[in-house]
Amino acid sequence: MPIVGRSPSNWFQHLLIKWFDQATGFHQQLPSTWSLFATQPQLLYNQQLSKNLLFSSMNQNWKNFLLSQNATFESDTRICFPAKADDTGKTIYPVAHLAVLTVSGKDAAKLLQGQITCNVNDVTEIKSSLGALCNPKGRAITTFLLVKTGDAFLMVLPEELLEPVKKRLQMYVLRSDVTLTDSTDQHCLIGLCHPENQTEPLFATTQNEIITVNFSAAQNRYLVIAEADRAIALWSDRVGNQGFQPKNSDEWLYLDILSGIPWLTTETSEEFIPQMLNLDLLGGISFNKGCYTGQEIVARTHYLGKAKRALFLAECDTPSTPAPNSAITDDSTGTEQAVGKVLLAQRSQARHGNESTICKMLIILQVSDSDTYNLKLKDNNQSKITLLT
């Protein structure tokens, strides 16, 4: 029977809202969106509410656990925690900007070997690798971390590029015994960082109940890949018993930038060849593995001379974080010239939760013979850029 005072359609909306409230509790976290949902549920459904608000790519148990740990989901790739004044040097992060594509089947290695820049035969259960998937012109569609587990491969890549990459690889499967699966719901990603000196090689991998990959040559920084129950147990132990402090997901991206990890975005996909991203310096390109899509351009750049552009770490004091592909100019010769673009930029959270105005950035620049630059962002403030590498 309809509730008194409501039309049948409003009664249905009431039940729908009640279900939504019990299932997610999102009206407390996103009041403006909740209000819109309460008044125009069909509109939000048409705007893919499930993708943009319910974060359906993330395992629901893992998401509920993070919410119980005082996490706030500001977007599907931005998870925040209350700032703490004390600093133990041990930090733990939900890694939200990356996703997992599983490539499995008896022909999985063969398929990947013909499509990606790294040598699949060099990837083992104790050694992972960065790599890139290129288009026929040698431009990187995505960068990724390739992890071998059993007979399958986990491709850890930017969340926004997973679907186009899956579709691209599917084109080459044909009759091969290969299955491509979005495993982001199955595999939770956690970042760990602590102050002891690093002793393992970059991308060294251990696999027991969880997968751990060394993500820095300079510090103890690890990417953890685990199923939801293992991820919850690990987080609970590190925070509850070992003094690790939860940090915002953006902070892990900030550390990736400092480490020179060249993650791509929708804006930068198919813009740069792998050498411009320093993938050759990070061990992400094999020059003796044989043919793969885009290999001719990549090999020609390697054997005929260095790339005309390269990846640099830089910083900039600017009121707003530069977007990927933002233009960079140089006027060291007296004439302003466009010389590069922003690949990634991120601010660091200060100790008491306030964002610094200093942005760390990975930028792609034309290589100068004089190594003399006077770089600026091509924005309203003409913010000065300082190279750090």
C-alpha cells in the first residue's frame, strides 16, 4: 500500500532512496548528489551514477572497510583520511588511480610479447616490469606494471585507460587461448612506505598470500596487490599493530611522480613514444625481443639517436594543479617558445592536512644542447618551473 501523502511514483522513489541509503550511506558523504538523487533519480541513473558515485570498480567489502577507517571518497580515484599531527614515517595508502587487467590463458605470454615493449620472458614471479602498449606509430597508449602470477599476468595500469586497453588487446586475441578480465574488483591495491633504506632492486616481487612489488630504488616503498580479505587484514595489522598512518590516495601518486613513474592519462595517451617517458631507463623496453606493435619506431629512435624529448622531474609554485598536457614555454633565448608538456602533476599534503602550493611534476621537454632553460607554465600566472633532474 502506498505511503499516505505520496503518489505511487513518489512511494517508489522513497523505497529506492531508502535502499540506496542502507546500501551505501552516501547521503552523509555526498549531500549535494544525494539531494539530486532524491529529486531526480532517473537523471543520475542516466549519468552513470553507478560508475561515478558507487565506485563499482572497487571491491565493495574493501570500500566498506576503508569507510570504517574514516576514509572519505571524494571521487572514484581520490580517497582521503583525516590528517594527523604526529609522523611515524610509516605510511599506508589506498591506491585508487590504478586498476588491474588480468591476461590469462595458455597463449597469454605470446599475445603480450607481440604487443608490449618489455620482454614478457624476463617477467617472473620474483621480477615484475614496467612497460608500454603502443599504437602502430610507436606512441604509448598506456604504461603499466606487468606482474606474473602462476600462468596469468596482471597488468596494473591507470584506471581510466583500462577499458580502451582491454578493447585494443582484444583485437589481437582472434582464436588464441587468451582471456582479458577487469580484475579491479578482485585485486585491491595498497601502497606501503617506511623509512628504512632500500635493499631490493626496483620492481623486485614477492608472492605469498599477497603480491608485493618494490616501487622505488631509493626508499622502502611497495605496491601491494591482494584480495579484499587479505588487504583488510594487512591494513588492520599495519595500522593497528605496526604504527602505519593512513594517507590520502593522492599522496601515493605524488610519490610515484618523485620516483619518475610515467603513468599516462586519457589526455596523454598516444602522445609520446616510450623513450620520451624514460621507459628505457626504467627497464621497460627490450631492444632484442623481436617485433611488437610500434616496435619499428621505438627501435629506430634507439639505434639512430636519442629521443628529441625526455622526461624530467620538476616543481612549480602555482595556485592550481596543472592538468595533463598543459603547455610549457621557454624564453631563455629571448623569444617564448613551446618546448614541452606536463605529463603528471600533484601537490603534497602538508603535515597538518593543508595542501602545499608547490606542485611536483613529471614533464616532457625538448632536449636542449645547452641545458639552459627558463621554463614557465603557459597559464594565466606564467608560473615558473624549476627542474629537479
